[in-house]
Amino acid sequence: MRSEIVERMRGIYVIVDPEHTNNRNVIEVSEAAFNGGASTVQLRDKVSSKRTIVETATEIQQLAHNMGSLFIMNDHADIARIVASDGLHVGQKDISVENSRVVLDDRQIVGTSNALLTEAEESERIGADYLAVGAMFPTATKIDTRPAGLETLRAIRAMTSTHIVAIGGINESNLNTVLAAGADSICIASAITKAEDVEATTRNLVKLFNNASIS
């Protein structure tokens, strides 16, 4: 079941963060991303109360279900379980993959953030369902991001068959380069969530992804 969910993740994976939507409602931004063809939306909310996050996550999960897409909760394993998200994403300093599985149900996937080859190796060892690798390029979306770059992505691709989600500063101009380095999915935040037309921007990136995958 988890492997099937991960396979459905292939494509454009959007992080929606209330601090990076140009003051637009995160649910509306998520819906526009889904309508544009995003395979996955992750909610990353570091500022709202837990009650508000639960309410928001519940609505985004319902949108994902209605669209046949995926919803990933960032950081909060308890909220992921409460809203029955498709999965959870954790950073290197967050709850561990092993501990999160105590809270989650068996079908929910867990992904991890990785900037180093050694981190990716450890994530795979402890059973992460997908590996987010980045930052690929400089990005202002997340202030504590660490550089990984294309060489790290290539090295991680060479050592694993686990699904890789590349993240960090990816846009229309460099998406093909990242795919060529071995990414299975492309994670984008500001380039979509701060776009004037979120749906159209997502649709264009999905088209670029699909064309690159075919060629």
C-alpha cells in the first residue's frame, strides 16, 4: 500500500506554507495547485495553532482525496493521524521515522529531508518511504535550508532506488536539469505558491515535468 502511494507522488509536489502565499488562503492555494495537476501538496505551517492546522489539514486532505492526489502533513505526526493524511514529512531535527510510525497507521508514508549522502543513507536504513534531497539551488522560502546541489542528488540516486523528491530553488529554468540528475518528483514552494496564477503556473510545471519524463 505505501509503495503505491509513493508511486502516485511522481510529478510536481507543492509545499504550501501560510508565510509564503502572498497572504492568500492556504486552502485556496492548495486547491489551485491540485487543479493545475500537482501530484502532492504538503502543508508546512510553523505559525498557526494546532487547532487551526488540524482544520486546514482536514480540508486539504479532502481536496486531495477528491482530486485523486496526495496530501502530506509536515512535522506533526499526531495531526497526520487525526486527518488521515497520505503521509508525513519530517526533517533531520523532527520526530524520527521510527517514532512517527508509532503514531501513524500502516498505510501512511513517511518522507525525510536530506542534504547529505550520509543522511540519505541513514533515512533509507530506518525505512523512509521517500527521500527529499535539497536544497538544489539557493532559496528564500526556508531560512534554515542547507545546500545539497546536483552532485549530492546524483550520488544519492546512485546508491538508492527509493523515491527521490528534489527540493530547493527549482523552477521552470532548471527543472529539466534536476530530473536529469535523478529526481523522481520535483518539490516546489514559492515558485508556485507566490505565483500570480497558481493553477496556471502549476499546470505549466506539470507539463514541463511530463515532457521531460517522456523524452
